[in-house]
Amino acid sequence: MSVGALIQRQIAALNLTLEEVAEQMMAITGRDTLTRHDVWRWRTDEVTPRFWLPVLAQVLQIDVEELRAAARSRSQHSGSTRTLPAAIAPADETDTVTAYAARELITRDQWNGTIRAARRSLWLYGMAEYRYAMDDAVPAILAEAARACCEIRVLLLDPAFSGIVDIDRDEGNPEGALANRITAALTRFDAMRQVCGPMMAIRVYATPPTTSIVRADDHLIVTPYVRYMAGRSSPTLELRRTSDRGMFDRYTGHFDSAWNRARDWTQ
């Protein structure tokens, strides 16, 4: 039985919600970095909670050795070499990567096709994600994903962030242009959230932006921010997850950290 199956079994047996599992684990450890999404990723075997296994076993009232045995079984089955640093992992352990010289080389059909395929996790993370917000096809795509119980997370730069003026200046925009785009995008995404209900959440972060991420399950499109260059002109990577601790997991780890530090946004 996998770690995810064990978690699912115990959650049902103890009549717990994902939120309750996360809250109890944070109470035991004194940490405040877990969310229901983290527990959901463990339950679906998307990620193995290795560091958290002892406290997870305590909350779920299960022998920690049973969880560890399930985790080891998954490692052996996947052939993952976790004792090796990622930089020297075998060639067949690397994620699939497609590189684009500029983000604008990816067609709109590709962008929409990516999120349309999401069934578990759909993320839109960037400064404004304005093109998604204004695309007439996106509300129906997100509504369909929500009906399929896909968790949708939108994470944008806070339009009140103090450094936003510098970003406009670096990219050659009129002052206030980025804040206006973000505000317009948030308004549109909020309307989508009203339709999607609890499966969709919107947060804003107030730190210097570092990357843009679009996620559909095990598929990412990542644009690292390059100063003095507009996002559409920045080099972009398309990643497909094929291993643990690869590029995909490192970018999703970054997103989780940014999400946990962001604040919920309301109209």
C-alpha cells in the first residue's frame, strides 16, 4: 500500500479533513508552513512527505515504520536515487525540459491547452498573468477544472507592493502600468472564483518577483524573471516531471513557499 493510500485510509477511519491533518501537524511541530494542499499532494502520492512522516504517523495514529516502508517501496519502484545530489543524478532521472528563447514563442493554444489538461493542480503564478485573466476561454477552462475537483491557485504580485514602480521603470513602462494590469487581472480572476467556488483561491505576494509558473499537474511552464526585460521576451522552460527532486520539484517547492507567505486577496 502506498503512502497516499495509507493516508487516505486513516483520514477516512478517523473522519479527518485535510485541513485538520495540517493543523494538527503544525500544532505538534510548532511550524506554520503546512496547508491542506500539502496533505492533498501526499494523499495523491504526488509527493512523499519524508521529513513529516513521524508527525504524520502521530496524527493519523499509524505506525511510522509502516509509512516509512511504503515510502521506501515507492522509491525502489520508481528507481529514484535520493541519496545522490540532484546535480549528479543519473541521466534517466532528470525531468523533461523544452527551452524557448522567449515566452512569446509559446502559442496561446499551447498556454490554454496546458491548463485545460489539469485534473489535480492548476497554478497561475506571476506578476499579473494578465493574458490568462483577459482570455475569454479561461473562465470556462477554470470552471471545468473546478467541477473536476482540481485545486486552482492564482498567485499574483500585490499591486500595492512598494517596489512595483522600479519594475515599471526597469521594463520601460509608464509608472503605474503594472499595478493597473494586476488590479484588472485580480478583478477578472475574482469573477472566475465566484464560479469556481472553494476549489479556487487567490493570493498576492509583496516581495520582488523571481519567476512565473503555470502548472497543470506534472507539467510546468516556467519563466525566470530577467531584469530590464519584459516577461514576453524572457527565456522560458517547459518541464514535465519524471523524477523526485528534479527541476520540477524545486520549482513547485518555490511556489509552495511563496504561496504560504502570501496573503489571501479579496475584492
